[in-house]
Amino acid sequence: MTPKIFKRSDGRKNDEMRQISAKVGVVESADGSAMWQQGDTIAVAVVRGPRKMHPQHQQDPTTGKLRCTYSMASFSVTERIRPGMSRRATEISKIIEWALSPVLMLENFPNMVVDVYVTITQADAGTRCAGINAAALALAHAGIPMRNIVSSVALGKLDKTIVVDLTKDEEDYKEGEGSTDIPITITPKGEITHIQLDGKITGEELKQAIELAKKASKEIYEIQKKALKEIGGEK
Amino acid sequence: MTERKIVIPGEVIVKGDDFLPGEGTARTDDGVVAMKFGLGEEVNKLVKVIPLSGVYQPRRGNVIIGEVEMVTHNGWIIKVSDSDSGFLSLTEVPKYVDKNEMEEIMDVGDVVVAKISGVNRRGVDLTIKLRGLGKIDEGVIMEANSNKVPRVIGREGSMIKLIKDETGCNITVGQNGLIWVKGDSIEQEIFAKEAIKFVTEKSFVSWLTEEIERWFKEKKGDKR
């Protein structure tokens, strides 16, 4: 039997991401904000702070803290989802916090908190990655000291093929070994701040996936850079 | 003037070891790297980043304009920014204050020009013991982004002096972004407000002082 050549449902190449657009400064009242669109997934991140941490018992006199809130708009998917925090939203909030905090330098903001609100207005898989990308831009826009910007990308394995940036259709892929979802967040220097894995994969394949993620994150970084540089001239 | 360019966190501003990392930057193996989003600048081997956005960070010596939020038994709490409040102690007021009638001096809602005498872990300490500081009784207050304040003041105060001379208003710029305009008539105050608005909206233009001079000429031409 000759090996069947794998073809993605939307005709993209295996290492090709969806169309990306980014805009910084979308929310006037915020200290920093950004929108990140990747295919049919749209994330809006809003940053407020640094400001005094409330509730007060969570204040840390040695360092500032990062607090993320991820939520999906009730209209972001075809079937209405209940607004408010769910188990999934709480978990992803924490994930975003962990993905971003290694690059932030909040030591000079004792007792303060930086709030990041990520809202998914339209969802088609890869929402946490879009959220992290938007949040990274919004944090930079808010003038928070950062060591670097982080870029996030979702890798996937459909049957035996490693592909980048899954859509919802691809995430539900059932043939062969099914689909594996691997969101990864990387700095431009190649330091991984966050990696998750949901599905089955061999060590060798994972290495391959990480290499692909590094390549894709470079493209994302360039888009982030461009989005930030654009507003400098405008404001 | 040296060339300024927009830098993003993690971006190398200058390569090599001959430069000194200033505010918003750090030295790494690659050279001096930006730690903040803003305008990267290099003057006399000192590299720094001028922020373009973000919240106001109180610093000692800054003159700010703020509203009284609360009157306590030994002083006033004054709003410095959305995230910070400052404390103006009774002893920092240059006249006799009756402790039972502190509202007579300054009440909640009054606006004060104050100087930051210190920033510590507990908060911001304020004083009004110097000339030009104290409660505001007349004129108008306008809000601007605190990051635009340096542009409104201009190099060595050139911009603010120009606006003052052209409009005949007295203007006090708080580092926290609040601006107090006091003129002889409301028309003058509105004119000065317009001029400041023009500056904040065009804050990225390189030859802003020349630009605003032209703007004044046009405006004055209209009036005749």
C-alpha cells in the first residue's frame, strides 16, 4: 500500500498558519489593549494596572503580581455558552498567567497587581494561544517592564502528521490516531514558557512539533512586532 | 537631536559594550536591550526608553494635580492617579489649620496642586509648602495622558511657554496628566485648551514647536 498523502481540510500546508491580523490599542479606556485574530478565532486582551491589589490579603510586599481572567463571550461559539467562569475558563486563566509571568518584571511594584482580561469574541480553536498573543501585546502596550515578548502557537498531530495551528474541524479529527493538541508558548530566544499536550504522541514526534513551533513563533513574533510599531506613529 | 525609534520589549537597541543602560533598558550579551515598549533613545552613550503608554508612576519631586478624596484627622488623601492616592499631612500646609475645621481649608472634591515629597511602600507623600502649590479656586482642569506631559512642557519648557505667551493664560501641568488652565476670560481658557489638545494629539511629530507656531498663526488669522 502506498502511503496516502495527508491533506488538511482547508487546504493549508502542514506548516502554514491561518491568516493573522493584530491591532494594538483597541480599547480606549484601558492602560493597554490588543486584538489578535487568527483565522476565525478573535481574542481581545485588556490590561489594567499596575494598581493596588485587592483583596488586600493577596498583596505581596516583595513583588507585584499578575492576575489573568479568560472568558469566552456567550456568542463566541455556535451553541451559546453560559457566560461567567467555568472550570475550563478558570484553568485557562491560570495557564495564561503562567505563560506570561516568566517574561514580566514586576519586582518594582510591591503590593500591586497587573490585571489582564482576555475575552474570546469568536472561537475556532487555539483560543488560549490567541489570548496569550493578545495579552503579550497588551502588556507591552501598558508599559509593563518585560524581558521579552512571548509568542504562542498551537501545534497538532492529525493521525501521524504534525501540523501547525489547528482549526476546530481539525481538532475533532477522528481517523487513525485521531488528533493531538499541543499549545506552546515561546520567547523569540526559544525559551518555552508554556507547553500543554492533549492526546497521544511519541517523544520523537514531540521534538519535531517543538521545532515546528519555533519556526511558527518567529512568524508570530514578526506580526506582534509590526503591530506594536504601528501604534507608535499614530499616538 | 539623536534618532529615536520605537522599540518593543526584548529588542536590541544598540549592540556592543560601550553603552550605558538607562531607564527601561538592561544590558545583555547582545547589547543594550529594551525592557519596555516606547521610544528608544541614545544620548552620550546612555541608552533609555521613553514610555509611550501606561499608567503614571509617581516620583519624588513631581508636581501633580489631584482631587481631595478624603479628609482624615491629620491630613488629606489626594488622588494622584487611578491606582495611587497621596497623603497630604497637616504639617505640610503652610498656614495654621484648626483640626476641627479641616474642611474649611480643603474639602472633598477640591482640586490641589501638590508636590510629591516622597514615595515609599506605604504610599505617596505630598506637600504644598512651596510657591505655586495649593488649592485651585478658579480656571479649568483638563485631562491628558501622563505620557504626553513631556511633549506639552517641551524641551526646557519651550512648548508650555509658547502656549502661555500666545494665549495669555497661566498654565500648570501636573506630571500625572492633569493640566490647570487659568486665563482672564473663558474664551482664552478654551483657546489654551485647544492648543494643548493639538499638542497631545500630534505628540509624535518631530518639529512640534514649529508646528504649533504655525497653528497659532492660522488660528489668529481666522479671528481677524
